[in-house]
Amino acid sequence: SIAMTYNSDDETTFENIIGRSQIMQDVIEKAKIAAKSDSTIFLHGTSGTGKELFARSIHNASYRKDGPFVAVNCAALPENLIESELFGYEKGSFTGASQKGKTGKFEQANNGTLFLDEIADLPLHLQAKLLRVLQDKKIDRIGGSAQINVNVRIISATHKNLEEMVRNNEFREDLFYRLNVIPLHLPSLKDRGEDVLLCSEYIIKKLCLKMNKSPKRISKEVETMFIGYSWPGNVRELENVLEYAINFSFGDEITAENLPEYFLSNYAKNDNNDESINIESPEIDNLKSMGDITKEYEKKLIRKLISKYGNTTAVKRKIAEKLGMSITTLYRKLNDY
């Protein structure tokens, strides 16, 4: 999922979401089906996996597409402002209140979609109020006496583990079940195989246009690094790495030398501590099965060979031959790793 900032929001559709990996195709398929209903959707995924992009695409594929799409980041607002942001207030209802009063996000999203991002950060007393709104489809403005009818579709999202928060009494169980009607898990970039190259291509094209640079591509070595890296910041991190690289590469190819220092050191760290096994003084509790150990070693070896000799078919044939496996087995292993 590419959380791109280059499109105007009303153009955000599933067609803008880039990914050929099976895992991504599955979640897009599910989201398209969910969009056609009016059920409450819960998006879960780590930071930078494109939660808002999905929310906007769902809105634009739903029958509410001509209504408003309103996004609120519950983590970005100070606790004392969240309530008036969401529900609005009547004029003069508290010191410093505007004389005109204020329409809350629920009213602004009437007949459309309200996207509550970082829902885990909603304070407990407001969770109770949100639950009532979901049940009654009515809101109370702060300082208001009459209830206001609202017709909104709720999509919420978080990168936190809500089930665990429910167990620890940090999130209301009844609200969790109300929000979690259709859960969609957005996969991390590292689990999406070759999608990282597809996304890179797309981001580079967009950034070069935006930065007035001639088109560029990433070198074979960078491809191998990108596929082997864990991308904790997901697509957002990929965008940052590429924007840096485009600034510092002068040819039409982005090489490892053009990548930011922090990326290179994270990559090196990732590469070296693949839970290496200490044979000198093995700890019985830390032992893995023989199969896992072999797999781990095989994975490191294949990665090293490819990063050293390149990613060409000829190289892969030679590696497969030397390791005594068929080329299809090697491709399957590359896919798994």
C-alpha cells in the first residue's frame, strides 16, 4: 500500500494501491467487498502500511462516496480537545469557547465516512461516549441540550494491539466489538515480497516528477538490499529512503552509496545478527530445531551469494546447480526468504 501524498484525496481509490503480492491482493479484495456494505471496519497494521489510504479507498468505493470523508487522528489531539473535536460544542459552553459554537467531526461527516485513526489513544471516558453514539446514532454537543442525529460510517485504525488493551482494561471490550465488525489486517512491507520493488519504482517516478529530476532506477545491489531489509517504517520509510537517494544520486541509477547512513547501518545490523548460533557454549533453552537452523543458514548463504554475484537468472542457475537443487526450488526459497 503506497501512502502517497501526491494525489488529491478524492482520487484515492483501490487502483492507487500498489501491490501484486498475494497477501496484498487478498486484503484489497476483502476491502472492496467490505466497502459495499455499511458495516464498521477496523484496520490494523503497523505504522506506514497505508491505513488512511485504505480508509479513503473504501469510502470512495462505497455508496457514501459523494458524502464527506473526515479523518481524525486520536493520538495527535490533546485529551481535553478530543471531545470538542469529535462532538462539537454550543456557544459559550466553556471558557474560551468560540461565540459561534463549533460543529464536531461527527456532524461534519454526516452522510459520509468518519475515519478514527489511532483509536487506541481515545481516553476511556470518551470511549463510553463513542459507544453510545454508535448505538443511538445521535450525538450531544458539549453544553447542548438537544441530541443531533448523525448518519456516518465508522472506519477505525490503530497499530496497537487492541485485544491486549482490552485484556488490560485499557480499552472497552464492548466498544472493541462494535468497531471490530470487519477487521482488515494491512501487511507489513517486509511480508510483501517483490512489492517493495514495485513500490520503489512507483515512488521514484512520482518523486522525480515532483523534484524535477530525470527518471532514475535502483541498481541490482539496492534491489537485493531492499528485498532483504525489514522496513520497520514500511512504505513511509521506503519513501524517505528514496527521497534521500534521489537527492544524492547524480546518474540515472541509485546505488548503495546514495542511500542514507541510518539505512545502511540498520541493514548491516539486520544482516549480521540473524540469530546466529553460538556453537562454543550452546544454551539448551535457546536451541532451535535442526530444520530451523539449517533453514536459517541456507537463507543467509543464498542472500550473501545473490548480493555478491547479482540477481540475474544465470547467477541463480549457477547457485542452484552448486547447491544441488532445481532452479524452481531456488526460486521458491527466494520467495520464502
